[in-house]
Amino acid sequence: MSAILTRHDVLNIADLRRRAKARVPRIVFDYIDGGAEDEATLRANLRAYQEITFRPRGAVAFDECDLTTTVLGTRLALPFILAPLGSTRLFYPRGEVVAARAAGEAGTIYSLSTLSGSTIEEVRAGSSGPLWYQLYLVGGRDVARKAIARARAAGYSALLVTIDTGMSGMRERDLRNGIKELLGGAPLERLRFAPQFLVRPRWLYGVLRDGGLMRFPNVVLPDGPMKYVDVGPALEESVVTWDDLDWIREVWGGSIVVKGVLTAEDARAAVAAGVEAIVVSNHGGRQLDDAPPTIRVLGEVLAAVDGRVPVLVDGGIRRGSDVVKALCLGARAVLVGRAYAYGLAADGGPGVARAIDILRADVVRTLRLLGCASVRGLDARFVSVPPEWGSGRAVG
């Protein structure tokens, strides 16, 4: 068993974050940890959960807590899903495969990013659980069509279409760490950033054994898989519009989830476009800085949707109590990204499993202390939100 599962000082996601920081180079850690520009939205996502307080019920006893929920017809053992994260093969060898395996063993969904370092088929073969495929249109429609067809053939159950990447956000940590020079600079430009890799020999050895600098094998261009380059220009050339959902649905033929909704207007547009679910998301604070924290606008989106499709939320979730707060406010389930990414970067599959275990135990403890036996019994009566958040009434 990995030491990370037996150490008493790995009690929460913050502990995994510290271990990740100690294991991977600065450029990799800051890619996981950082946000756009001043990182105001990144901090606001976290702070917003702290502004919600609980209203527990005392003198309540029950034998077990029921954490099960259903999303798009799939019964999950947990009310949280592993969100899509790009480049996780740089966090840990075969990162997508080991994370998907941990999710499957825990009874929840793993979402594979278009910009992953493992193939659609490798991840399917490595996991016993349900999978979603997250779609960017990098490489153009023909490239995307082929990836969608591969995901369908491999048995992925939903397509997660991200709509908030008209261009890449200004991620200043990445630029200061030399990401452009490392990916496309001259040899001398790259050399000055080498020390951050050399001081992490265990990580470096793992990456070299795993094939070195990864490619994007699910973005197959005429000359082969897309190289690991700055994807900003590719995102700008592949903006998803509501009209694109028509041809995407025709190729996919299954459930479509739209990720990146922050307003009532977009929520109504998504429903009108026929999507099966919505994820309220600001891309973890990595795109438009000064966008609102997701949990604060969840009510607006729910009011606009009016029960026609399930609504999920991501951003800022570091404890199981955050998961419970989101469920109380109406989310069907939540997506967690950094919470499991820290575990992956710290210790691979066992680190992801530890992150899941931490969140699961947090949810159980919170339910017991709230006096609620099931996540399906949670509602707004168990929480108080700041009055300035408003009623959640849809606008526009």
C-alpha cells in the first residue's frame, strides 16, 4: 500500500495539495493550482462556500448515510464526478487511466478531456465505471467527428461540451514559469527553465519512462496526434456555438452535457438547444477572471432551467461539506477537478483514491451532523446563504 494512504497527516485535500507541490515541478503544480489574471475568480470560488452556513437538525438517529444519486440515468455511489482535466499524463504516468480506474472503483463517473495524454480506448479499458468524454473542437470538425465516433464506439455515456473557451485565459503563472519557451522556444531559451525539472528527479524519471513530453492522441491531425504545444491558438479557431450542437448531436447520438454556463440566458439557450444536462462552471477560475463564483449563480441557472434538465456545478470544492452545500442549493451532483488532481500529482492512482475517500468521508460526516440520512433528502432548509445573494430568481 502506498504510504500516502497510511500517513495520518493526509487528512484533507489541502494535505494532498502540499504533497503534490513537493513532488512535481513548479510549472506542473502551477498549471494545476493556478487561475487566470489576478486569480480573483479562483479565490471567489473557494470563499463563496465559506459564506454558506448549515442549519443542522438535532436529536436525529439513523443507521447509514445514503450517498447514491442518479445522473442521466446512471446510478452513482457518490454525489460527485471527476471533472475533465487536460494534460494529466504530465501529473503522473498514465494519469488519465489511473484516475479513471479510481473513479470506477469508487462507483462514480470519470470525464476524459479532449486534451488528454491517453487515448479514449486506453481509458475505457482501464476503468470499470461510467465515462464521459469532454469535447473541444481543436483540429476542426472532421477531427472532432472522429473523436466523437471513437468515444461512442468505446461506450462513453455522455458528451461533455465545453462552451467557455473562446480563447485561452491569461494564466500568468504558466507564462512566468516559461510554458511558451518550454513548448516552442529555442534550446537556450528552454535551458534556463531546466532546473525546476532536475530538482524533481522522481517525477522526471516517471515522465521519461512514460514516453517523455506527451501528445494529444485524441486530436488526430493529418500528420498524426497533435503535439504538446500551446493550445491557445487552437481554441480560438474552434469556438463552440449553439448551432454546433446540431451536428455534434447527429454524430454523437446520445446525451449531451453543456459545461460553462453562468447565466440564466445561457441556461435557457442550452435547454432550447436540447441538451440533457448543464454544468454551472467558470472553468475553475482559469478563463474569465472576475466571473462570479459558481455556487453563487447556481440558483439563477436552476430558476431559468425550471426543472427541465438536471444542473450540476463545479469550482471551489475542497471538502465534502462543499459538496453537501451545493446539493442543498439544488445541484444534482458536483464535479471535482483540483481536489483529485492534487491526489494524482501527489501519488497517482492511490492519491486519487485518497482524495475520493476524503470527500466521501466528509460527506458522510456532514450528513450525520446535519441530521439528514440521504443526499436526496438535502434541500435549502439545511443552509443559510448571505442575503445579498438574492433569491436565485432568473434574470434577463
